[in-house]
Amino acid sequence: MKKFQKSVLCFTGFYLPGFKGGGPIRTIANVVEALGRDISISIVTLDRDLGDNNSYPNIMPDKWQKVGNANVFYIPKNNIFIKIFTVIKNFQGDFLHLNSFFSFKFSILPLTIASIIKPNAKIIIGPRGEFSHEALKIKSFKKQCYLLLAKLFKIHKNVIWHASTIHEASDIRRVMGSTVKIRTAIDIAAPKENLTLSPRVDNSPINIVFISRISPMKNLLGAIESLKHVKHPVNFHVYGPTEDMKYWNTCQNAAVNLPSNVNFDYHGFLLPSEVAEKLAEYDMFFLPTLGENFGHVIAEALSSGLPVLISNNTPWRDLEGKELGWDLPLDQPDLFARRIDYCYTMPASEFNRWRKNIRSWALENIGNKEAIEQNRQLFTN
């Protein structure tokens, strides 16, 4: 029988075969792929994807089953408390890893149960971007109430905080205090090795893509407002699950008022296996997000040779200096438009060389051994 270095019980709202939950699913799946042969990883998650009413086909709810290099326990919506209680009670491993701070079912509940029945349990919490300034503004009253109670009763006093970047580590200290214990382990990305980039043609509309969950945090509305300032022909294509229908309706209404030189189209959502090749068909990736703790889709865009046009609320910084795109302040939407116009006027031969250079940089710098080792140390050191 194989002896593992350590054993980890991981709680997360969504996991494979789901994909609508976005980056956290890919983050955990990549950790499992990279480390699951050496570290025993058990995952507790919902039996359905984000926004779905039905459970995944071909899974067994309420039973441990092998999914890749991990053991996964899929929980239906009923009796979650009893099932999480039983799983934690029976766990004899080294760490509990909670992939959220504000999720009631998959962070607050397991943390509370563990503190009662296993007060000496080692617990790691990864806020996954929930402590950024912009993220805290969403449903701020509920979040501030919980933070107040958490600090009052010191329920996080013994946890280790998992930051994906030094920027997230700063957010954690700002919210939870300067003396908290933090380990930084960057998210593991996995660039696609073989990919054909669609070349740009002079004087053709610049093809821009937005791929993300359609929710206020991802700021599709901000992208649409910026496009109103663009002077040259643009095809703007949107992919992603409509997580927030009220917000999506607002975006659609705003898109109706785009100028005639901007063509707006929504193409539904993509499976994870489709993302890299779809990105490679475009000229630019546009995501003026309100905040990301990592931003897997940004890494995928760079890996697909796309210049990225994003906000300065992500760990992807100094993009212009690295010749990878731009990270710009959200309060100046005209700056985003100017960069789009600049790309339109660039000679196609120069633009296509730029894309090849971006892809070369990504293959060398994204998903490297350092990221894998940081995550190994998070659970073994």
C-alpha cells in the first residue's frame, strides 16, 4: 500500500466534473494532478455545478469515489450538516483545507464543526480573492457582520492562511490583522503545449474575447462601457455561464447602445477543454475584473498568445513593461478603449510576432516547477 507524505481533507463548493464555478475548480484540479500521487487529497463538494438543479450524471452521492488522483465525496443539498460532521469526525489525516472564507456550507460550517469535535485540527483557509476591496463591497453588510463575529470570538486564531500571491497576502493582513500566519503558494496553471494561433489580418476588425462567469465581480458591464469609446471596428464575443441573470440583463441592455463599429455577441459557455483553442482564435483578451486572487483565464489567455487587457485588481501586474498587454485602473474606461484602438492600428505582421512572443513567455513562466513546489510545501512543511 502506497505511503503518502501527508493527507489533506479539502472543502470546496464546486469540483470536477463541474466547470461553471471557474478558477477555484481548476486550481484544485491542477493541485490534484501535480501532487495527488504524493499527497493523499480528499475533496468534499456539492453533487452539482454552479446554478444547476440536477446532480452530475455518473457520480455516486454520499460515497467516496476516485476522481483522478483524489478521493471525492459529493454531497446533495439535503442533510449537509450531518454529512460534513461525519466526514470530519472520521478524518484521521493532517490538514483541513477550506477553499473559501465566506461560504457557509464549505468554510464556516466545517470550521465550526472542526473547532468543536477536533479542536487541535490543523486548518488552512484560502480566501480565493474574497478579501479584495471590490469583493468585500458585494453583499458587504453580511460580510462585515461575519467578520465582526469571527474576530470577536477568535474563531480563526489558529488557522494558517493560504495566499495565492503576495497581493492576496496583503489583503489577508489588512482584513484579519498583521500577525496572522500566512503561507503563499501560487495557483498551478497548465498551459496547452500544442496550439495554433489564428493570424491577424490588416484592416480587419479586431477580435476581442471575454471568457468568465457573468457576474458583477467579473465586470462585463465595465467592458461594454469601455467599448463605447472605441473608434475602430471591433468584434466583441462573450463566453461564460450567466450566474447572475439580473446583471446579465443589465449588460444586454447596455450592449444595445454600443456604437455601430462594435459588434457584440454572446456565445454561451465553454467546457474547460475548449478554452485554450477558442482563445487562440482571437486577437485580444478583455477582462476588466473587479478583483482576482490569481485569474486562471488570464493565464490561459497569455498561454494562447493573446495580449490581455485587464484591470489593475489582479496579481498580473506591469503587463505593459513585460510586453504582455495592459493592467489599467477601472476609473478610466477611455484608457481601455485607447489600447484597443492601438492594437487595431498595429501592422498585422508586427501584431502576429507579438502574439508568438507572448505565448513563448507564457510557456516558460506559467505552470512552472516553483508553483508546484510552493503548493507541496503548503501541505508538507
